[in-house]
Amino acid sequence: MINANFRKLVLGRAVGNAGDSIYMIAMNWFILQLTNSALWIGIMNVAIVLPGVLLFLFGDSIDRHSKRRLLVAVEFSQLVIVVMLIGLVALHIKLPGIYVGLVFVAALFGSLAYPIQDTLVPLLVEPDQLVQAQADMSIAYKGTDYVFNALSGFLISLCSVLGVLIMDAATFVVTVATFRRIKLAEPRQQHTREKSLYLNQILVGFKIISTDPLLRLLTFASVVMNFFFGGLNTYVVLFGRHFGGSICYGILESMSAVGILLGMTVVYRQLKKLTVRQSYLIGNFGRALFMILTVVSYNQFWLFAIIYLLSFVF
């Protein structure tokens, strides 16, 4: 790999992302066991996904402060939250709202880690190494995502949610220790930009969308599609239970990540030869087709899993 400091960043990203995957899978399964309610699974997944929507609020703060220190801080914060979850589960606390609240905070810190890591990459490698560096970071992210999504299901079946959360805490200990070892002379931060200017820059994007009919249509269509597609985060937990338990749930989560990885590499290379409109239509038609096919395979797990994977490819 490119250099020692970048290796530490990639290792920390891989282990940290494994930690993210483990507690998300574990807490979804735990909430299903605790409440037996699809509604609560949905609320839990809102808590997991919503922080990603709020990331634009933190860009200015990330620019103003030491990236390495911020990275250590957010990973340590996740460790603290996971330790709190371990205590609650061990004490058999049966208040789902508390778990949802803690997972929301953990997911917020976890979401912040990714833009911080991305801003660190140009500080650790030479300009002509950036493409390779970003590819390595993407592999570390997606690779651990689908491996640990599947592994978490097996671990839950072997040693319970509590045992999995303890393992998860260990991953964050390793991540914090790894990021602390990165040696970096960061450029002196400038504090001249006012908060109001940053907020105005954010609003520019919304103004562009609101004044362009095509962008308004695409934005509306994307919101609708992602709303329904995001509902799968709830239903996949129920699918896992339907097919036999946490192992099946983990495998299905793994299939979605593998599908996205294949779509971003193999399929994308083919579709980029077409026009944007053609690629957009093919992608959405393929996603719709394979989602419909999951209905007819609902009683055959492996056929369902393969069709589920193909839907995420598109």
C-alpha cells in the first residue's frame, strides 16, 4: 500500500466499518426480538439512516479542525455508545426508545467518520496517487461491509446479541488505537469563514434544484424511489426471520452489499458507454424487475437471495 500512514487509515476504516456493520445488524435483530414489531424496526432504521442526511451541517466544522483528532474523537464516541448498549442489554432493559436514541447518536458519529477520512486522504498521499488511494478506501469500506453483514448474522446465532456487541466494542478499541498512530502535520486551519457564508453556500444547491425543472423532477423521483427502497431496511429483518433467523438476515444484508459493489464496478463500466438517460432508465427498470421477482421466490431462500442481490446491482 502507498505509505505507512495511509495503511493505518485504510486499516482503521476497515475495522471501524466492521464495527458499524456489526452493531447495526445486531441492534436491528435485537429490536425485533424485544418488540416483535415492524414499526420499531422501521424507527430503528430511521435512526441509523437519518444522520447521513444531516452531514451537510458539519462540513464547516470538519474544515476548521484537526482531521486526525476529529477522527479519533468520533470513533471513541462510538465506543462509548456501544459500551452503554452492552450495559443496557446486560441489565435486560426493555425500553426500545433508549436503544433507538443511542443508535442514532452512534450512527451520527459513524457517518461523520467517512467525510473526515476522505479529507485526510489528500494529506497522506501524493496527488498522482489519489485515484489508487480512493480505490483502496472504497474496497476497505465495501469489502468489510458485506463480509461483516453476513458474519454478524452467524455471530448472533452463536453467541447472542450481547456477545456480538462486546466484539463490536473491541473493533472500536482497535480503530481508535490505529487512528491515534497516524502521524500527520496538518496545515494550519483558517478560521476566517463565517458561519453565515457557509450556510449560504449550502442553500445554493437547493436554489439550483428549485429553479431547474429537470432537476426538480429527478429529485422528486429519487426521493420517492429511495423512500420505498429504504423500506427494505425494515423488511429485510422480517425476511431474515421468515427464512429461518439471524443467519439468513446476515446473508441477505451481505447480498445487498455485494450487489452494490458489482453495480458500481462491472455493470457501471457497461452502462457508461450509453447516454445518461439510457443508463438511468436501464438501472431503474432492472431494479424494479428484480424487486418484483422477489415476490415469486418468497418461499425459496437461495433463489430469493440471488434475485435480491441482482436488484441491488441495478
